[in-house]
Amino acid sequence: MFQVISQIKAKVVFVLMFVLISPPLWAGLTIEISEGYDNAIPIAVVPFGFEQQAGGNSQGGNTPANKAAPVDLAQVISANLRRSGQFKPLLNSSLPSQPSNVDDIIFRQWRSLDVDNMLIGKLVDQGGGFYQVDMRFMDVLRKKQVLGKRWNKVPKENLRQIAHQISDLIYEELTGVRGAFNTQIAYVTLRKKNKKRHYTLEVADSDGFNAQAILKSTQPIMSPSWSPDGQKLAYVSFENGRSEVFVQSLDGAYRHKMASFKGINSAPSWSPDGKKLALTLSKNGSADIYTMDIKSRKLKRLTKKWSIETEAIWAPNGRSLFFNSDRRGQPQIFQVFLDTLEIRRVTFEGRYNANPEISPNGRYLAMVHGQGGFNIGLLDLHTDEFNVLTDTFLDESPSFAPNGEMILYAMNRKGKGQLAVVAIDGNTSQILKVKNGEVREPAWGPFLTNK
Amino acid sequence: MIGFMVRHPVATFFSILLHVVLVALLTIEWTEPSASIKISATNSEDSQPNAVSEVRQIEPLKTFAVDASLVQEKLEKIRAQEAAKKQESQQLEAKTQQERARLKELQKHQKIEQEKAEKARKQAIQQRAKTEAERRKTELERQKTEEAKRLAKLERSKAEAEKVKAKEARKAAELAEKERLKSIEKSKQAEKIRLLEEKKKRALEKENAAKAKENEALKKAQEKAKATAALQRQLDEEASAQRKAQKRKQLVSLRESYISAISAKVRDNWRTPARISPKAECDLQIIQTPKGNVTSVKILNCNEFATKQFKVAAEKAVYRSEPLPKPPVKELFERKITFEFKP
């Protein structure tokens, strides 16, 4: 544990606050796209038309002309698509027209812009803070509608979520992969105030908006882990002067201390069925991997070694765990099978492989790979192909997006902890920053809606 | 016989020569003693020197002919004489005629008696006896001569017959020879004719053969010409077929290049944000207007790697490729084009 803490300390030292872009008030994170696909596909996301519902019970009798749309859905969607690196949404200024009905589309116009698809939509103020969202996703080349969906009575505060859902639909339509825009991320920010460190565990939308503080502490908060249903977080808090594992519901209904054994209590990880936690405990001497039944708090020790075994994560099928062990002198990733407790070594590339994270489909294993610096490495468990995905500095805590397409991780830039996202093919990346502080310990949450 | 003679001309020649020599010898034999007769005849009959000379000059057989007449005359004379000495001569003649076999003996006896008489007379009456002996001798001689003549005549007749026979034989031989020659000639002629005919025939045959050959050649030539014509026709047909095939091939290759130009343009316009397996593959069936605008795109026969996104992207790539490349030759334009698409 001291190892981990010292690692963090090293990264936290000499941090300079430097905010380039003044973020919206509600923004927790600022996302900066540093790199995209060379062959990003042009796409037109036409600003949604905004209407007052005729005869609607709108209060105050404002005319539609005076009233602006509460959320620029097109802008949210456009940003999402742009952030994926795979799309190149047209700037509003280059749009030849802004139709919001299919009949108004002059395909010729869009065709000449080398646009394959366009999104048009309508936001209708239904009164009472409710809105109707109407979207039409058009194939400009085939001159037909590909997607169309209408949401009724959407509360104003959920409009962004609708925008994320629309983004997901479009993304999936075009790529065949479920979009992960309508998801949340958890992370820990560090702000210094009056020479005191303030740690905050936050949860935000995947685009960094709608950030909410889950836990604030002057002591380090580490290793947030999403429950599979996306309703709870397990994390390590040093609030009591030593490491303890807590489980907290995001709605604030409860917070349980799960592990507070002698020695180290760290690295919680939810089992795929949400019934167990994997933990690193040193209550019996050296750090070992345990599983805990959440209901009964019953522990099961999986490793019995003098060496350090830590950072366990569950395989998607729930039958084995990957963990980090220095039993061979240098940290490498091992796999332990729950039925037999048989252990096998998984990584052989380089001298340092730690902090494993498995992709939702169980194919890729992301890890911190130490080779000169520390970067995110990706091992294809099907082919044993290993790639280093990042070229950032002091990378740690990789976390897969629920669709497995991207990896969110922490890194250090200009001496400041920041988050970054990289596609699993290494082709695109973006940086997530926080105002007046550092951000680290990211965890990408599960899909918020069932498909 | 002719055959023999033909076969042995030398023998024949020698046999003839032998005959001639024999005859000559006979003649000479007989002439020798007749010399005395001649002499006597000359002595007694001077009236016929010509005959003698004639005898000498002509062939011995002719001489006999002349002698025969002489003998006849002499015989007449002798008969006349005998008429005078009728008895004796009649007796003698009868004796002679009756006992020809004893004649010689009698003659011998007479001779002996004559010699005896002569001896006796020699001493006594040489003249008379001499004359008598002479006369008798002459008579005997004459008889002898006559006999000889007769014999000669006989011989002559015999010889004549022989001669005739020989002549006949010769004649026959000649005839035969002639005949032979004739026949030879004839056969020669025939041979000649035959040869001629044969020649003719051969010539004819040759001619026929030549004709046949010519015909054959003509036929062959005709056939050859026919074959050549057929070959030429075939060649022409082949050439035309080849040309057609070539053109077809050309068209096929042009068509291939046309279609590959379309597929290349589609591939150029291929883009998708989706992660597509490099193994993904579909057939694209495009229906286009002559201007190369896409009327419809059908995605067919996709393999297991072709996802929905692949299919949509492929379809889009086709539309993005509007207008599709024009065919290099107008006739190659196809409203419906299908090709295998692999990004």
C-alpha cells in the first residue's frame, strides 16, 4: 500500500493549475481532443428545431421566438461524435441550410459537402419543463431515413442524456458498436485549498458534464469501482488514517465500510454478478487477493504468498481473476481460477506490468506497462499480441468504456494529474481536465440503460 | 526336223555337206572308170564330144542324164547288133535276166574262160581273140556299164529320188525353213505385232496409266484444291472466329477493366467508421443509368464477416462513386453490374 501511496505522491508533487478553456459552470471536466482518426467521416448534425407546442400549457406565455432551447442537443451530439475521433461533424457555419423536417432536406446540398449522413431533429417545449425530442437520422447518399425516434415528456435536466442516447444510436448505426456516450465516469479530484489537500470522488457524464461529488475528503480517496448495475461505487478511503474499503450508493442512500482489516484494505473490484468484491488484504501478513461476499462479508483467500498480490479484477465470466504480483521479482499479471485456485502467469512483455483491466468482452487486458516510462499496454488474450497504446507520461489506472472501444486512464502532464482516453487501436485520444485541480483514479461506468 | 535344223545349223550344214560329198564321191567313183569308157566312147562315138565336154563341165548328175540318152542309143545299137547275134545275146540276156545272181560268177567264169581263151588265142589268134575279147569285153563292159548304168540309173533314180527327196527335203526344209522363217517371221511378225501391240498396249497402258495418273493427279489436285479451299475456308472461319474471339476477348477484357474501374472507384469511395474485418466480402449489384447514376444497389452473397455496417458502407460507397465510370466502348454499358466487393 505504501508503494501505491508513494506513487501517487510522486505524481501529485509540483502541480501547477492552468486552465486553458473556461469551462461551463456545471462542467466537472474539460475534454480536449488531442488526436483523431485521419479518416474521420464527415457528418452533418443540424441544430434541432425548437418549437413551442401549439396549445401547450406553457407558462408565462412566452412566444417561441423569444425562447431559446434549454439545451443545444445538436451541439452535445456533435461533441460526442467528434470526441469519438471517428466522425468529423460539420461546423454550423458551413451548413447550407438547417432543415428540421425530412421534407425540407435538399439532398443535393448535402451531397456536395461530401456528407454521408445528417441528423436533423426537433425539440418541442411541451410545457411544465417537459420536452419532446424528435430525431431523424438521414442517409444523404441513399436519400432515406435510417433512424427516427421520438421521446416524449423529457424533463429538462434529462435532455443531455437524450442527446447522449441519440449519439449512441448514431454511433451504433454507423459503426455497429454500441455507443458509450450515455455513460458516466468516476474519478478523484485533488484541489489544494489553503495548503490543504481536498480529495473529491466525483461522478460525471462521459462528456465530463453533470459532475457530482460523491465523497469529499482531505485524505486520499482511491480505486473507485462501479457496481455492474451502475448504482454503487466501491472505493478505498484513507479518511480514518488508514486504508478502508467502502461501498456507497450513488443516490446517497447508504455507505458501507466493507473492509477495515489490519494492514492494507485496497483495490476493490465488483464481480460481474455484483454479489462479491475482490479485495487486496494484508491481514495475514503480505498482501493477498481475497473475495468477499457482499451480503455475508465472508472472505475467501485466493493467494497465499509472501509476495505482494494486489489489484485484482474479475474476468467477465466471473470464473477467474487477474491480478498483479511481484512473486517473480517484478510485477507481472497473473490469473487465478476460482474453482481450483490454480494460478498462471499472463504477461511476459517487459519487466513491469501492473494494474490490469479486462475489456467487457474478455478479449483485451489493459495494464500499466513499465518500459522506461509507464504507459498503457494492451494485451490481446486471443492472439497474445501486445501493444503500447499511449505515449503520455506516468500513465496509470486504465479503465475500459463499457463498449470496450476506449480506455480511460490517468496520466501526468506538466506535472499535473489528468485523465485521458485512448481508443483500443491507439488511433484517437482526448484529455479530460478539471478546473483548478488535478484528476486521477478514473473508472468508466457501465451502460446506464439496458439495451 | 526343221526344229532340229534350226537348233543345230552346224550339224545340218555338215550333214548336207556330207551328202554332197558323198554324192560327189559316188560320182567321182563312177567317173573314174567311165574315163576309159569315155575314151572308148570317144573312140567309138566321136559325134558326141560336146556331150563329153558337157559331162565334164556340168554336174555329175546331169552328166548321167546325158549318158542315159547315150546309153539308150547305144542300147539301140546293141539291140541292133544283137538282132544280128540274136541268139547269143538273147541267151545272154535271158541268162542275165534270169540269173542275175550268177552273172558275176558267170562273168568271172567267162572272164577266166576268156582269159583262158585269150591265153590260148593270145598265142594263137591274138587279134581275133582280142577283138572278140574286146568285143566281149566291150559287151561285158557294155553290159557292166549297162548294169552300172542301170545301177547308176537306179542309183541315179535313187539319187534322183534322193535328190528329189533331198530336194523335197530341202524344199521341205526350205519350205520348212521358209515356213520356219515364215513362221519365225510370222512369229517375229506376231512377236513384232505382239510387241507392237504390247508396246501399243504398254503405250496404251502407259498412256492409260499416265491418263490415270493424270486423272489421279487431277483428282488429287482437285482434292488438294478442295482441301486447300476447305482449309482456307476453315482458316478463314478460324481467323474470323479468332477475330471474333479476339474481339470478344478484347471486349471481355475491356468489360473487365470497365467493371474493375467501377469497383476501384467504389473502393476509393469506401469509408466507414466501423471496424470491418478484412475478410468481409459481398457482391454488389448496381443498377445504373447510362449517365452512370446509381438507381439501386443490392448487396448479395455476403460472407460471414460482412456486417450490417459493411453492407451499408459498401452501398454508400457505390452512391458516393456517382457518376460511375463510363465504359470504354459504348456497347459495353451494362445497366446491371455485379462485382465482388472487398474493401
